[in-house]
Amino acid sequence: MSGWSLFTKECRRVVTGLPFWLLVAALLAFLSTQFMAGLKPLEEPQPGLASYGASDRVDWEKAIPAALQSLAGEYGENRYKTYPFGFVKTVRLKEEGRERMGELLSELTGRSEEELAAAAQPAGFAVGGGERQPDGSFAVQVPQGEETAPSLTLAPGLAREDFVRLMGEADELLGGGSSYAAEKLAGFGREPLRYEEALEQYRQMVEEDRVTGAYARLFCDYMGIPLAVLPAFVAAALWLKDRRAGAREAVWSRRVSSLALTAARFGAVIATVMGAVLVLAGWMTAVVLAKNGDLSGSLTAFFSYSLGWLLPGVLVSAGVGAFLTECTDTPIAIFVQGAWWYLSLFAGAGDLVGGYGWSLLIRHNRLGGYAEYRAGLAQIAANRLVYALAGLLLMLLTGLVLEQKRRGRFGGMGKALRVHRRCQRAAV
């Protein structure tokens, strides 16, 4: 059997399997609920608008009281919104956790837990103007209807470092992913974007990104989440098919090298998965260009970003699936890759734009962000190259393990296969 025939046969085995279509369904779900749900055309900002969004500059005199107000309000209701993986999750603390949160608020405000409990009544806490008091604290007080919300201030003399530390403890108590994590506190005091800055961002998306580039990064951000784990399912299922069908020894006896057989299977997984991705990329190119009909956009951005950004993740995920399945003859790869994916997703939840690093998942959860992308381009390239090479190395190791099995090691059937081959040659 020629290499091409073997490859096409393995492709057919992939696309007729349930794991592949579950992967496609997951991609469609992420596309419709995350990417397309907020898809809007680019609009040039006009002077004189009330708001152009938030900038990256932080006004801590606004951020501190706003963060305090938010935590106090959620403490009063015992309902905390967190985003551990970029998706909202409501946390309710049990009695022990609620008591600890009260202690943290007491340290932040200098008030006793009894006073805080008495204040956390229907009137609740409200956002204050953030005016600094003579002792250096911030007043947090706003009328609500005909009543006035209880006034809270930070404990006199509490340094910003202590404030950040205590808020970080509150975030840990909630399981992480809340707005009180150290890296997210600045979000409470983002200064408004100026017209000139908004205009420059628009110019970058139109001229530098050529419209579709800005959308393509957001597309890759969402598609990268399922593609960092689900190809391992597809690969593991393909490698286990022969064993389930009782045809492993017959496959091993083929007159084809172990590396060629592994490459055909591995290539089939990559080709079919990336084929599905590129179909979606073409669809989104048409959608984005239609929404921005008065702007000239690039026809290749979605495809180039998908290959450079998503392909390495698919390679390494499929590589883990193939290698561990070949080594163990079990679906353990699914759990290993799932654990790696979970940790990567959790670790990247606090920095969704610009913190590229060496994580399995590269996040860029913003339409635009061209300046951050350009600043981190070298890191992105290094990251993707490492994962692409790791995926190819895992493919090579899978082929070596298969060869050893065909020789009778690692639980292989070497002797039986050698007899079978001699019988084949005698028949010829």
C-alpha cells in the first residue's frame, strides 16, 4: 500500500469516528456562543462621545474604593461572581468561608465583623466617589433611593500593598478567577480612553490588521481552547481502534515501516482537524468581510493565523494522545492532556491579552489589541515553535515505540508476527 493510500485510509477512519465529530461540535459551539455572539463591525470613533471604552491607565484613587465596594456588596449578598476560565461562575461561601471573608473585610476597613454584619442589610454598600480622607483612606458612600448606604473606608494607614494582599486572599478564598486577584484590581480604576487613543486603535485595526487580522486573533483565542485538548481524544481513539477490532497484529504485519504507519495516522488526525478549522476560518472570513463591507480586508488573515497560532497546539495535543496511547494501550492520554489543558486554562485566566509566555494556551481575548500583539510577537513565535517541535517529537517517539512492539518488546507480538511474515513470503 502506498503512503498516500495509507494516509487517505487513515483519514477516512478519523472522519467516521465519533470523537472527530464531537470535536467539530465543540468548535461550532465555541464559535457561535463566544466569537459570533459579540461580532460587530468596526466603527470609526467620532469626537464628542461620552465614552470610548477603558484604557490601560489606572487611577488607583478610583480603583481602591470601587474594589472595596464591590467586595462588600457581594459579601452582603454572599454571591460572588468569578471567571475561573473566562466564563462566569457564581460562588456562595459556606459559614466558615463567610466568616473568613468578614475577617478580611474587617482588616480592610478597620471595622468589626459585627458592624459589617449590621451594615450588610438591604441598603447594602454603594460605589462612592473615591474622595481621599484626611487620614489617607477612601470614603465609600452613596445614597440609594431615600436611604444612605453605610459608609465604609479603608482602615487608616493601610498601604496599597496590604490592600492588594488582602484582596488576593479574598480571591483565593473564592477559588480564584475573581476581580479581586492582584492582576485584576486595576480593572476597577481604568481611566477612560481618549478620543485620540480610540482613533489610533481603529487606525491600527484597519491599516495594520487589515480588518480581518483583528478578528482572526480573537477567533484563534476561542478556537484554541478546545483545540488544545480535543485532538488528544481523536488521536487516542484512532490508536485504540485496531485493538478494539482485534486487528492490531494484522496491521503490524504490513510491509510498511513503523514510522510511515505512525506518520500516516498522525498526519490524518492533523489534516482532518485542521481541515475543519480552516473551513470555519473561511466561513468567518466571509462573515467579517460582509459585516465590514465598506472596508478593505485581508482574505488570508484567518487562514494564516489559524496555521501559525492553532496548528502547534493541535500537533502537541495529538502527539500526547498518540504517544501515551501507543505506550500504554489505554486512553490515559485523555486524562493527562485534560489535566495539562485544565492547568493551562486556569493559569491564563488572569491575563487574557498580552501575557503570552510559554503556556499551552495563548490568550488574546480582545478585538484589536494590535500593540500588545506586536510587542509579544517574538514570544508568540517562540512559544508556537516549541510546541510544534514537541508535537513532531512525540510523533517520532510513537513510531519508535511501535517498532519495538513489532519486534516483541513492550508486550508486542514479535515472534508471532515473524512467523506470519515468513508464511506470507513463502506463499509468494
